[in-house]
Amino acid sequence: MLEVLPLIACILIAFSIGSNDTSNAFGICIGAGIITFRRAVYLLGVFVFIGGILQGKNVMKTVGRELVSINVLILSIALLVSAFMIVFANWKRLPVSSHQAIIGSLVGAGMALGASVRYDTLLKIIESWIISPLGSMLLAMVVYSICEILFRRMPLFKVERILRTLLLLNGMIIAYNTGANELATALGPIVYYGILTPIEAVAVGTLMLWLGAMCLSSRVIETVGKGITSLDAFSGFSAQFSAGMNVLIFTTLGMPVSTTYCIIGGIMGVGILKGVETVRFDLLKRIMLSWILTPLLSFATCYLISLLSIS
Amino acid sequence: MFWRLKLGRGKEGEIISLFREHITIIRDACELFLECIREKDRVTISEVCEMEKLGDTIRREIVLKLYDGAFLPGIRGNLYRLAETLDEVLDTVEDAAIMFMMIPELDEGVMAKCVRIAEINLKMADELLKTFEALRNESDLRDRTIKIRIMEEEVDAIKREIFRRLMETDVQSFWQGMAIYNFIRHLTNVSDLIEDAGDIIQILNVSLR
């Protein structure tokens, strides 16, 4: 019976990722009129499923097997707290990383309940969280500079057409990453505890994510896309492409990293290149605060709840 | 979807064709206007009004398609401005044609200069069409817009000469003078507006870079 709780929490997290990350993947495309919302959601579903099936196992293994030795109580507390935090953050329009909430919760519950926590894996994950947005920032600067040189020599209508195609391809890459990394982080613990097989987990997860996208997406992108620095299609492409490539690399390494933070890093890179004064540091501070607080808060909450559950 | 993006069809291709058609109508209107004032034909010139109506329809179609989400948002604003400016060019050619039907016969010297302006307007419309087409296959449009600007400056110089000559001419009534003034003003405004359209195309060209 207790095994149902982590499953419900996972379904809730997948639903929230869907409501949150359609905007990461296809927000710019929908806003630019390249694709309709409905088509974007269908594409998201397809690529999330492909990502989950082809590369989801790497991240699932890190989160579900190599971080904490899981039991059903750890799983239930960690995933329920993560689900609550992610849903709350979406409701409040905060760009909170689902990875950070899940990892913080698993480690918090694991430590409180005396499970063995592999600190070398935890350290690697934290390093990935730091390196991935910085990597996106640098890559976005390089991509933006290269595109500026290439596009300068091309006629306008050709540039426009290429940009539209690239933005759509970017969306597909991000959608793929959502399945291979974001969703895999949420599904890893239940797969390695044996509640579902990887294929079952990816199928259920994709379905719930798709429903979340259909019902509640298009919220956080307003903060991410428009808030930090003024974003045109060209800058949007550079930021999104660098984030997509970065997450793809980290997915191959099995590291759960946030697409949202990578896109923020990419936008920062483009912003710095355009002139530091275009970057809104007040908003960036808020995002950085959320970056630090999310894992700490999920860790502390799960730690306390787990201690209470023992006593 | 990909084949549409690849071949440039869909809404974007339709808008490009509509713009091409719009500028071609301007060119044809300028040509008809030139022939009519050269031949002093005050009947056929009324066909310019029909062309203006056609231009209006095209402008509306362009605006609706842009509203439907054709092209990236970064260039939609300038495409809209271009459609509006092209419409103003046709309006002004129509105004000049209407005034031509009302004014008495002008002094030969003045008329020759008016014909020269109409010739330049036609050349400018040709150049505008080439500049717009260049958005598909050229990256630097500066030389083309400079050509348009040089022609506009020539029109400005002729306009000053016309007014200098007209000041020495007697008119029968205030309204006749007013009609002649309006004819010259509309005729010379055509080049101003074509120059504006050329500038918008140039802005469009750098807007995504």
C-alpha cells in the first residue's frame, strides 16, 4: 500500500514538469508563431518519450541507485515533499528546478532514516548544477558570436527561415532532454526500487507530463524568457541551443541537471555579450536565491519529516 | 511543416508574393501616370484609382496574414509599416492623378519638369521592387537604398525649380492655384514615400542581425 504513495508523487511531479517545461522547450516557438500550442504539446510528448526510452536510464541510475540506498519510507517522504515543492513553485511562478527538489529530498530523507548516502555522487551532482549553467553561458556567447558572423552574410528572408527551423529543432532537443533528464530524475527512484520497469515508468511519466503540458503550461517562461534581459529570436536561439547541448552532454554523463537553469545561463551569456547593462541583476539574484534555497529547503523538510516519522 | 519552412511557402511565401504584387501595382500606377501626363490624357489616368483600390485589398491581406502569425515577431512590425507605406504611395499617386484631372494645362516648361518627376518616380518604383526582391538573395542593401535616395534628391531639386517658375505664373483663381499646388505636392510626395519604403526595407534587413 505504501508503494502507491511514491507512484502518486511521481505522477504529480511528471504532471508539474509538463506544466512547467513545455515553455522551456517550445515557449519561444509558440510565442513566435512557428508552431501552434497544440502541435507543440504533441511534439513534446513524442520527444519526451523518445528521450526517456533512449537515454533516460543514465540519469535514472544516478538518482535511483547511486545516490541513496532507497527504502519505501525514504521514497514516499522524498517524492511527496518534492512533488509539493514543485507544484507550489509552479503555482507561484518561480523557476524552481525539479532536480534540486528531488535530490535534496532524497538526501534529506536518506540521512535522517540512516540510509547510506554516497557523498561522492552527491558532490558530482552539485558540481553539475554549478557547471551546467556556466557552461551554457559560455556556449551561448560562442553560438551568438558565430551566428552573428554567419547571418550577417545571408539575405533576410533566408536568415528568418533558418532561424525558424533552428528554433523548432531546439525545442525538440529540449523536449528530448526533458524526457532523458528531467523526467528520468523523477522516475529513477521508483524504477530502481522496482515499482515500475523503465519502459512502464517512461510511458506513465510521459503521459502525465503530456497532460500537465496540455492543461497548465505557459507560465514560467514569462519570467525566464522576458524577465532577465530583452530576448529576440536570435538571442533566444543562442540561449536555448547552448542549454540544449549542455543538458544533452550532462544527460550522457548521467548527471541530473536543470534545463531551466541552463537556459537562464544561456540568456545571461547573450545578455552579457549585448552589454552587461541589459541583464536584470535583481531578477537574477532572485533566481540564484531559489537555486540555493530549493535543495536546502527540500533537504531540511525531508530530514525533519523523516525524523518525526521515526519518533 | 519542414517542407513548408524549407521551400518558404505557407503564410510567409504568400506575404512575400503579396508585397511583390503591391510594389508591382505601384510601378504600374507610376507608369500609367507617366504615360497619361506625357500624352495629356485626362481620361485614362482615372484607372490609377482602380489600382489604388487593389493596393488597399492587398494591404489588408498582408496585415491579416501577419496577424495570423506569419514571420518571426521581430520583423512583423516593420513588415506592417512597409505595407502601410506602400499603401500611402498608391494613395498619393491616386491623389496626384485626381488633381491632374482638375488642373488647367500647365506651362510647357513646368509640364516637362512634372514629366521628369513622373519618370523618376517610375524608376524609383522599379528600384524599390528590386530592393524588396534583394531581401531574398542579398545581405547588403545599402547600395540599392542609396540609389533610391539619390533619385529622391533629384526630385527635390526639380520641385524647387517648379515652384520658382510657378511663382512667376498668373492663376485665374485661388482654387485653381490650390489645385496646381496640390498636384505638384502629391507628385513630389510619391518619391518621398518610396524613399521611406526603401528605408523600411533597409531597417527590415538589419532587424534580425
